Amino acid sequence: MARLAGTAVFDPIGDQVGRVRDVVLLERLKAAPAAVGLVVEVPGKRRIFLPLTRVTSIDAGQVISTGLLNMRRFEQRATETLVVGQLLERTVTLADGVSQATVEDVAIEVQRGGDWVATKLSVRHKGGGGLLRRRGTTQTVGLDEVAGLFQHAPTQGAELLAERYEEMKPADVADELHEMESRRRIQVAAALSDEQLADVLEELPEDDQVAILAGLAIDRAADVLEEMQPDDATDLLRELPDERKNELLAAMEPDEAADVLRLLAYEDRSAGGLMTTEPVILGPETSIAAALAHVRREDLNPALASTVFVVRPPLETPTGRFIGVVHLQRMLRHPPHESIGQIVDTDIEALRPDSPLTTVARELATYNLLVLPVLDGERRLLGAVSVDDVLDHLLPEDWREADDEASDGTRHG
């Protein structure tokens, strides 16, 4: 069943309706656990329940449904267990009552009556069971040969999920974490690399961000904050109690902490509070070819990659005197050997650090821009405000959880 995660779901005429995100098992006292349905993510990031009775085919790379979908949001019931979210990497005890193993996969089989049941596990041994059960070896066992699979306080790792998340977009990983119960969410988040966790945190609601950061050791949390954009790290720190915030700032590298401290000094809904201190900043003598190499950096979001800010040295914020900007499209229209100083746009509206959010939004909309410079009284560049940061503050706080269409009730149809 682990291989079903991410599989496309199609209706009978071949149109894709979503992707499988998990498999729902129903524990039964005197029978094998029943596989009752799939958790399917449909457009709009909504997760719905697709009963296996409405699945006509499960093949490599695709699931075919009858086309009848109940679009109410899936809500897990107390008697249900999610294979990917709750069983993978759970520690179980083998039949000898001593050896322990980690669940790597769960197999389901269809019965004569058409029902699906879980029958086998693929497990990785933790050692301590003799020659045939050396640490790291794998084995297929029946569900009746293990204990602890459905225990209420499981020991569950997160390495397999972390590996699967490596190729996913941060926003998609954030959606999966948001759907997990709080303890599991922290376990999985802790298994991600610092860089990936930083990207994922930026896509999560504030409550989830705070809970995850609180679940990490101080040094690990500080490392993750250093990987975040300074403005996003600042927004997160604003949500923490002063004692925790000060501990984290003290644990961060001095240069990284200095950027955040500077942003914390501004009002949250001002240009200074919204800006990042790390836009693309270059001197006027830089060639267009070199500037294009800078905006191709993978860690830049599209808004910041759209514009190069041209200044006199020093090039670190606060910079020397601000000259102007060069937009990506204009660089593409000129020979790569030319300097950006020859094509710089000096006629651009700049923001003051105390400019309110309404002014920032109005300037971006008026001039159809993705990013604007923030200057001090001596026209030194302090940072830049991008349209995505503005939208984060203009939208309702729960916008990440909003559905494309209203829904009430839970489901199973």
C-alpha cells in the first residue's frame, strides 16, 4: 500500500480526478483489518474519502474509480488507521515475543466477496533475534505474526516518510503534515533536513509552525530558522513567547540573528516588518550574464528572482546608495556582456520602512510589480517587499485551510 501514495486516480473515461495520499484501515476484533478506502487529494488541496467499493481497478501507476466521488473533506474516525500516516515505520514485536521490527509496507488482498483486507507486512528487523534476524534484514510476515501494530501509543519512526518527501514540493509536504495528529507531525518534521523543514514551515499555518518549533531542541530549531528567509523567520519568532524567542536568537549565528533582530524592530504590518533583507543585490558593473546567474538560484522564489537591485558598495543590507532596479525581462533583451548599470531603471517608487501595508499593496498593484525596494532616509537599501509577503498578510489567517467550495459534515457516502 505504501506504493499507492501519489498514484493518480482516474474516472472511467480517463480524466484524472486526484492522487492517492493514504489508505484507510478499519481494525476488527475477530477478523483481519479491513481496507475500507483511499484518502484522495483532489484539486484545491481537498482530501476526500474514496471507498474501495467504488474502485474498479488498481494497476501500476493508476487507480480507476466509478467516477462517483463524495467531495466532503475526509475526517478520520476513531476506529480508523492511516497506513502511510500511522503504520509505516511503526515498531512491532514478532511472534517470538522478543524480536522487534519496523513496518515498511502493508499488503492488502481482495476476498471472494469483494472486500479488501490487510494480510501481510514487510518488516525490517532491529536485531536481537538470532542469525536469521540480523539488524537491517527484511521479511514478509502475516499480521497474526506480530503484536503492537494497532497499539494506542506506538513507537514510530519517520525516516521512510522523510525520504518520500524529498522529491515533493514544500507546499505539498506542508499539506500532509497539517493533516497529521500533532505528535506525529513533530516526529516527521524532525526527520526532515534543516533546509527542507525551513521551506515547509514557510507553507504551514502559524499554529503548526509554533508547535513544530516548540518540539525541536533549541540548537536544531535555531538551525532551521537560519535556513528560512529572514522575514519568514521573523514572523515565526513574533508568535513565540519572549523567553523562547530570546533563547533561539542567542543560539543562531550572529549574522543570521542580526538580520532577524533588525526586522523585529519594525511593526509587523509595515514595509520594514514585511521585507526580506536578502533580495538579489549587485553593483552596477556586474554583467548581465552574471546577474542572470544570480537570479537562477534555486533558493530564490519567483518574485525575488524577477528583479535585481543595483546599489553602490557595500552590497549587504543596509547597502550603499541605491541606484535602481533591473527587471529580468529587460536583461533577457540585452547582450549578456553588457553591464546592468547600462540598463538600470532609476525611475521606481521606493518604500520607507514605516510605510503601512495598505501603501505597500497599493504601490505593487499600481505599477504591476512583484517586488519593491525599502530605503532609509539616506537612500540605502534596507530590503525588499515581495507580493507573496503582502498576500500572506492581506488574506484571512486561515486561508491555507480554506476549501474551494463550502463543505459541512464529515463523509462516508
